[in-house]
Amino acid sequence: MQSPVKPVLLALCLSTPLLAGCAVGPDYITPDFGTPARWSSDRGQPAPTLKLAQWWRNLGDPLLDQLMGEAVADNLDVAAAKARIREARATQRQAAGALFPTVSGTGSATETRSAGSATNGIAIAPSTTSQFQAGFDSSWELDLFGANRRAVEAAAYGVDAAEDDLRATLLTLIGDVASNYIDARAYQARVALARRTAASQRETAALTERKQNAGSASAVDTAKAAALAASTEATIPTYEASYQQAVHRLGVLLGRDPTALSQRLSRSLPIPSPRLPLPKGVPADVLVMRPDVRKAERQLAQFTAKIGQATAALYPDVSLTGTVSTSALKLGDLGKSSTIGWSIGPSVSLPIFNGGKLQAAVEVAEAQRDEYHVAWRSAVLSALEDVENAIVNLGQERIRIRSLTESARRYGEAAKLSRSLYQTGSSTFLDVLDAERSQFTAEDSLLASRATLAKNYVALAKALGGGWTGPIDSSVPEVVDNGTGPHLARAVAPR
């Protein structure tokens, strides 16, 4: 007589290859956003090819180049992003494990001892009986409707999102290092300008005092000259504080003590001046180059796969289970002179009534997918906005800096001329005072504009997706544990 299990197993074996590729829920298709053909500043001209590799080298500062490499190696946000990649990869392997059978072994040993007794004058000696058992249990979920495969798919997209998250972290890091370095050099230059100007104004105050002693100037003029010099000197502590803050931020960005870079940055260097223009490519490039946009798209794919994972719970769950066991009175007889038993068969779980909980789970997954679809669209729009704003800011600052350069030059000439005329008595002190004040304001504004121009260049490179293009090893853990095998637990003292 044929075993009733065999037809079932045969049917499953025949149907499994057909259903191995079966899955429920929507299949992910990369959405099309429909970006503009060119940036607003192109004005119908052919778009140049996007070139962002190591864009910070266009700032022409070797020390900044060194700091970039050190920041990528030691920044703590980058280390955390690497850990998230390892977590995502482990989650993927964990999800993939559900596609394979599970096998577990069991074993037991029992010893039964009976005390001696006497019945009807017959003595029964004490006896000891031993029994040994060993076996294997196995189970395999056939995943006929693709719940586990959808979980693996979602985890794979999660790995992609984690890797793009690392690239987004690096992009932000590189931009922050460049911006704070520019700030540090700008405040150094503004401190030096304030000191030079204050020294010149002190000379003017001394000249005025001599003229007062000679009777050709008033005490009011002398007081105003000294006040102007003091007013200029009052800007120095503010600029010094801002310089120190930029240096401290750079130290932390490099994963070090805030004062770690104080010595390296103590020698003044010019404000970095970028080589312009920066080739911008076309708007569609941001979909590929911006890691935050790529991350948003991968998260959309991940939560699309989770809809299928939730939908599969509405369908039957079929598993194969099997058990093999053996028992013997002696340990050496296991598997030989022993009893052997086995069982194998399918197990079917069919949802009949659950109060709508499973269908609600599908709707939750669909709503989450919609959230990430909106988040992806928002990321694209924000990226396009960032680029357009950076283009406008950079272009307008270039115009502004030309005017400020002319203003600083003219005020410098006026201050020099008015000081000479004042010494010969051909000009009033008010002319000198106004010229020196205007000269300092114009030159200080010019330095600030040069820093803003460089930072707008950084902002444009970031907006276009210019980040770290070199390899990044995320496989090395931040903390290496030792002695994790079995050992005596250490008592933890209460706080």
C-alpha cells in the first residue's frame, strides 16, 4: 500500500520549481521624475560635461587637500555610517537565511536505577538502566508566495541605501571642512586687516595730537581720531573668536580634539580662490550624483518590496518538516544496534480569520511606500533647488566682488590722498576720518566677499553631488570585542 505522504511530497516537488519565482505585491520600477533639460544659467548653450572629482583641489590649497583625506579617515559621522552599512549587510544575510532549510540536532542520556526488593522470599537485586537518544529536526519554508524573497529584496535595497547614506555623509563632511577652512582663513585675513588699519589710524591720531599741540587742530579732532582707531580695534576680538570657532569645528570634523589644528592653522594663508567656472552638467545628473537622492530612491524601492512581504502573509504558508531519531541502551550502539525512527511531511498554515489585521498590514506598507515616494520627489526637487540657488549665489557674488574691489581701491586712494592733504593743511580732519572709515569698511567687505565666493563654489559643488570618490572600507568594526566565548559572567556593581 502506497504511503499517503508520497503523493503530497511528489506534488510539492513538482510545484516548487514552478512557484520558486512566484511573488506577490508590486514589482519595483525606477520612477521617472522628468527633470529640465538644462540649468537656468545655460541660456540655451550646450551643457558642459559634469566634472566633480576632487573639486576641492580647484581651491588651490595643499593644506586643505590634506585635511580632506584626514577627515574622511577619522570623522565620527563617517564611522557611524560605516557601522550602518555593516548592520544593513548583516540584516540582508539574516533575511537570506530564511530561504534555506534549518537543521538542529538533539541528544539526551538518562539513567534509571531501581532499588532491590524481596517478593515471596525471592530477592531482586538492584539494577541500573541507561538509555541514549540522538536525532535531527529539520524544517524548510517553501516560500511559495515570495515573502522571504521580498524580505531579501528589501534588505538588499537597504544595503544600497546605507551605502548611499555613507556617501551623503562624506559629501556633507567635505563641504563642511571646506567651508570652515575658508572661514578660518577669512577671519585670519580680517584680523590682519583690522590690525593694520588700527595701526594706521593710531598714526593719524598721533598726527592730530601733534597738530593740536601746534594749535592747528582741535581736541575734538584728536578724540575722534582715537575713537576711530579704538572702534577698529574692537572688531579684532570678534574676528578672533570666529576664527577659533572655525578651527575648533575643523578639529571635531577630523574626529579630534577641538584644538588639535590650532598649531597647523596658526600661520596665515590667503583665502582660497576657486578656479571658475565649475562644469555643471545637466539637471538629470543630480539623480545619479546626489547620494541623498539615490538614498531616497533606494528607500522607495525597499518599502515597495515590503508591500509584497506583507501581502504574502495573506496566502497559505507551506513548510516541509522532518525528524530522525535513534535510541539505544549503549552510547556506541547509536545508529547501529538501535531503534531508528523518522517522520517527514508538509505543514500548511492558512489564514482564515484575523480580524483584518493582515490586510491592514498591507495597507500600512502601501502607505509607507507612498511616504517614501513623496520623500524621493522632495529630495529631487530640493537637489534641483540647491543647484539653482548655488548658481545664482555664485554668479551674483562674482558681480559683487568686482564692485567691492573697485570700491576698496578707490577708498584706499581717497584715504591716502586725504591724509597727505591733511598733513599739509589742505584738507579737513573730517575728510580724513571719513576716508579711513570707508576704506576699512570696503576692504573688510571685500575679504568677506572673497570668502563668500569660495563658499558659494563649495555649495555648488555639494549641490551637484561632488563628494568623496575614493574607495571606503566599511568592513572594519569600530570596536573589536575579545573573549566573547563562554566564560564566567562578571558581576556588575549597582550604581
